[in-house]
Amino acid sequence: MARPGGKVLCIQWPGIGRQSVSEEVGILPMFQAKVGSLRRRAGRLVSQLLQGRVNTLDTGPSRSAATARVAVIVPVYNAMPYLGELLESLTAQDLDAGHFEIVLVDDGSTDGSAALLDRFAREHPNVRLIWQRNSGWPGQPRNRGIAASRADYVFFADADDVMAPQALRSMVDFADLHLSDMVLPRMAGLHGRRVNQAIFDRTLVDAPLRTVFATLSPQKLIRRRLLQEHALLFPEGRVRLEDGMLISRCYLAAGRVSILAEQDYYFLRARDDGNNISARRSHPHSYTASVHTIAGIIEQGCPDRQLAGELVLDLYRRKILRSYLPARFLAMTPQRRRLTVTAHRQFVEQHLPTHLEAGLPYPFRERSERVRRGDMRGLVDLAATEVVLGQQWKLQPASGAQRGWLLAGTGEQVSAARLLVRPRGGTAEVGLELERVPPGFALSPQTVLAAPLEPRIHDLYLQPTHHGVTGTPKRIGSPTGQLAADLGHAGIYTTRNGYLSLDLRAGR
């Protein structure tokens, strides 16, 4: 038994039971030699752990274990140099240290992370540190952290991310007040990491399933009772989307899932070395198998059949159809394209009836139809067409013998186009067919003003069509100089973002 303030190394020897080593630092000078010996022994044990001669090392429950409201569980594997910033953000939390425990699980790091973790654990009494042989994926370390903690809530952080100082206190207070089983904190990206900000548009006490299923990453506050009552754990081993599998089960089992969006609470980092697990390349069949597993969890766990179909459709669009982004798909080798389409076609046949597919917007419906047919050539052609349809459009003077104004694109000439005049705050959108005048389309303000438009501000869009595929409407860029002045007399002006709008309000 260690004295108060001491830490216990619980060592699991292969084939032998658990043993404890008490480390007491700075108690009396007479114990300093003993402490040094114990530290050297701990260093040797860590070395043996890395060599596979010891299975786990554990400092044991922290001083906050019995009083913590939330346990922050952090799997660590070769997270330098980012790890230090995450640890600093944890010590900067404005929640009392006695009310949260940090459970760090080193998954056999070899880059210096272990030494930093050891020093951090010795300096902070609310830290529990576990070393283990490399498991190859975050699922097992997270499960070990769940088992090692006792707090009312758990929060899963990644070793290369950062938490805002108010994060833990705000989430715990919110969950206590509203009896939430899960709280999703508003997240932001660091160093180019993309985050779907639409999810965190506003705080929601009762967030719809279709909203929260748009984020399957593990950075959520989860009530421990929810995990215990439903025996929920992360899949272990090298399983892609293992976090999405657990989070999906949590969503479907929770009585209340909330979104806390008062500020940015958690920051996801894009690592400079590209070693984010989500950025690693995976085999099409293994990745699709994981998406299939999540689809099965939804279909089995959501009693509302229509909602279940919508959730699977959203999952399919985000996780599978993104493979056909033009830059990504056209860069694949022919062999990888075949593997990808074959795996995805099997998913479509099992999970996606045609009536669901019909609800997909451009370009996802067009991609899915070709995947369903296994139309490799059609997918390649569609990717090239998407590039053409995605170009930007700008108004410019007509050249040569032509007179008037011309809507010109930045890429290949499209087959046809429509001008869409969309009222702000209204629903009566007006569409006008445009005359093709290479290299663009003719536009006359008189034609626009002659249309039946409401007396309000309207935004101008061009919707292109190419090879029978109609693209997403694009805002029209504004001209400069005399042309802009001429447009101003017709009520057409440039927005702050450089696009064209039309002001038909009385007395403008």
C-alpha cells in the first residue's frame, strides 16, 4: 500500500499475477536512494514492455479517481510533438482537478511519448498512466481506459488534438442540467483539418438522430451508465471506423443526445506528418466492410424504418460516394477503381433500395446509379463531367462583333445553362434559359428585369448542364469598371463576396 501522494505501478508479468511497486517521492531523505532505485527499475520495466517481455504497466487510480465527474481517456501512440499541447490543454481546464481524471494509455509508443507521459503523470496527481504493448489501433487502449476509470462521464480525446479550457466543465454542467446521455461539443479544425460546422450551428438539448449521425468521431461526452447498461465497447484490433461503430450504438441507445455549440470546445488537428488514422489509405473491401457494419447497426437498432433508411443513405453518401470525387477517383489506378466499385456495388445491393437512391442530390445520385450498374467507364466520364460543371462563372463584356454581356466560365464550354434568380427570404425562384454564345452564354439585364420578380433582393446563379448531367447552381461573379456601373443602373450590384445580386426593393 502506498502512502498518500504515492503512486503504484501495477505490473502484469507474463504467466504471473499482478504485483505492486510503491513509489514515494520526496517523503524523507532516507528514502531517496530507494526512490531512485525504484525509478530505475520502472525504466527497465518500460524498456521490457517495449520489447514484449511485460504486458502492461499501470500507475493505478489517480488521486481524483473517487471524486472525478469525468474521465478523459487518451490513447497515445507516437504522438510527438503534438502530445505536449494536448496535455497542456488538459491541465488548463477550469474544472477543479479533483473533479476530473486523465487516463492516458500509451499503446507502445517508440518516439519519446512514453517519457513525456511518465513525467506528466508524476507531476499531476489526477493522472493515471497505463503502458501496454502495441495493439495497432485505438480501440483497445480506449477500452482499457473505460475499465480503469469510475467517473460519471467519459470523454475520448486524441493525443494530437487540443481542448478549450472551458470544455470539460461546460459539458459536465450541461449534461447534469439536461440529463443528457451524450453531449457533442462544437469542434473546429487546426492546420487545415476540415470539420462539418453545420452540425454545430446551435445548441440543441434534444438533437435529432439524423443531425448527430453526421459525426461519428469519438470526441463526445458519454454517460458511463449508458456504456455499462448496454455493454458498449470499441471493437479491438485493426478495424477501420471502430469509433463510428461504438458511437452509432451509443446514439441509438441514448435517451437524450445533445449538442453544445456556445463556442469551440475541441480542436481536431491535421498532422503535418499525415499520420492521422483517418488520413491513412485503406483497402476498399475492408473499409466498405466497416461501413456495412455501421449500416447494420442502424438497421437493427433504429425501429423507425424510414429514419433508418435515411441514416444509411447519409452514411453511404459521406463514407462511400466521396470516393468518386473527381480528383480522387481519376487518380486511382484501374485496378483500384475496379476494387472500389466492386466493394461499393455489394453495399448498394444490400443496403440501398432504388427509392432511397432517388432522393440523393447531384452528383451523388449520378455516382450511385453508375456504381449500382458497375459502370466503370460511366464513372470515369462522370468525374470528368463534374470537373466541367464545377467551374466558376463571371460576367464580362462580349467580345468582337458581339454586343452586350457574356457569362463566361473558367473551364471547358458546357452544353447548356440556365440563369436562376433566387429571392432572399422568398420561394418564387425564376429560371431563364440562356443563349449559348461561345465561349459562354449571353445575358441581357432587360431579360432579367422583364421576369416576374418579387420586390426584394435576389441572388443570381448559373446552373450548367453538360453531357446530359445538370450540375449544382453556382453564384455568378461580378465584373469591374464601366460594366459594373452599367449594371448598377439596372439594380444589379456586387455583394461583399464578389457575386452578383439584384435589388428590386422600392426606393432603393
